[in-house]
Amino acid sequence: MAGGLLVVALGATAAMAATRGEPDGTLTVRRVPAAVVAAPTVEPVPKAGPAPAGLPKISYWHAARGFPPDPAPHSLETVAEGLRPHGKVAVYDAPGGTARAFLPRTISGLPVTAPVVSRRPGWLAVLIPSINRRIGWVPVSAGTVHPLRDQLIVDRGERRLTWLHNGKPRGDWEVAVGSARTPTPLGRTFVMGRTITQGNVYAGLDALVLGAIPDDRDALSASLRNGHTAIHAWSDESAFGRAISNGCIRMPPDAQRTLLRHIPEGVVLTVVE
């Protein structure tokens, strides 16, 4: 067709263009230089500096300061990986940055599975327990990465907890959340493990301990200030649909049984408004 252009690939160096535009209808062939393909840029892997022996250890009661904020605390994207440390590992404030604390293999008897929320060459960003909405960076050699297939979402305004498995809804329940004075902390946290409870009000069921702690410890009674938020059963059904707890998420007993059967350590729970 007059004025048309046909480009035929000739390897990686050039191409031929044929144009039928001469008065006698002949083809004019010209060589077209191929585009120059830049070599891919390889991002260097920052080295992990030595960690001072006197660094604090992250415990059930304490996490060191200096860790950066979670860049996406309200994200509802599934976090599909969790890191199980090989041993006591140093946690840094950035890839190749300053070591701020040690993360142990267990915390108060609970095996640590820290959700992996970001990656850089040679490094993993994980959610930090015992402090809210903070992440730390560890070398990829620090542990073994395991798949996470579940996700929990709590809507504080709607007073509902939703359970997703492989991205598909598996359960949805009306729950009780923290009161206005002692709210359930917003943002991403994760299930640290399960613990026993005492008292008939918990329906004789274990609780799922979360990495989150009260945002305002002073708003709680002295006996509760060093605790973590948790998901636990509640025998008084009048609590459900209300903002009434000290920050924990109160579940119907049958719903708590379901979570205890299916939710392992490391599963992310995101609390939204």
C-alpha cells in the first residue's frame, strides 16, 4: 500500500525498511539501526555490619527504639511469607544500616514467625513484635522463609473480624473491640502464638497472642499495662458488636475454636477503621 512501512527484524543489530513510494512503483530499501539495549543494572547488596554484643533482645515486654515505621500499616494485601530465625539474629533499621536489637527464635515460649512485608537484594523487612507498626531488616540468611496462607482483618468501626485463606473468605464474625479509651491498635500486626486463659468468661479456650501492645499503656490498669492484645473467646454474647474491651478482640466461642484450628504463627492481622 502506498506510503506503508514494513519493518523486518534482522537479528540484534539492524532492520530493513521497504517503502513503495517511487513513481515507477519500485521498492526503496533502507537500513534502520536497531535500538541500543542498555545492560541491566544490578543493585548492590548492602553488607550487614557487626552487631554489638550488648544490643537489647526483643522480648514480650520490650522492643528497642529506632526501627522505621511500617510503610504500609493499613495495607490489606496478603502477606504470604514468614521468617523463622535460625537463632538469635540482629535486626537493622535499614538494609546495611544500624543493628538495633536481637530477635530470638522464641519469645516467652512462642516460636517466632515474623511476617515478611518487603524485600531488597539480600534483605528482608519483617514486622517487629512488642511495638506497634514498626519494621526491621534482617539478612536473608537469618532464617527460613515459610509460606503464610491466611489473613485476618478487623474492622473497628463495623466490629467485624474476617478470615481469608488463600485470598478467599472463610469466615466473618461480629466481635467486640477496644473501647474509646483503650482502642484495639490500628495497623498490621501478627499472631505470635497461643496461650492458655483462666476464667469462665474465656469459655475455656486458648487465646491467640498478637504482636501488638496497647498504644496508651497508662490508660490500662497496672496489671494489664505490660500485656499484648489478643484474640480470645468471650462467653457473654452481649459484648459482640460493641467497643468495650481493653484492646483485645473478643470472639464468639465457636469462632475462636475455628481460628485455633486453622491460624498458625505469623499470620498477619490488619486492624482498620
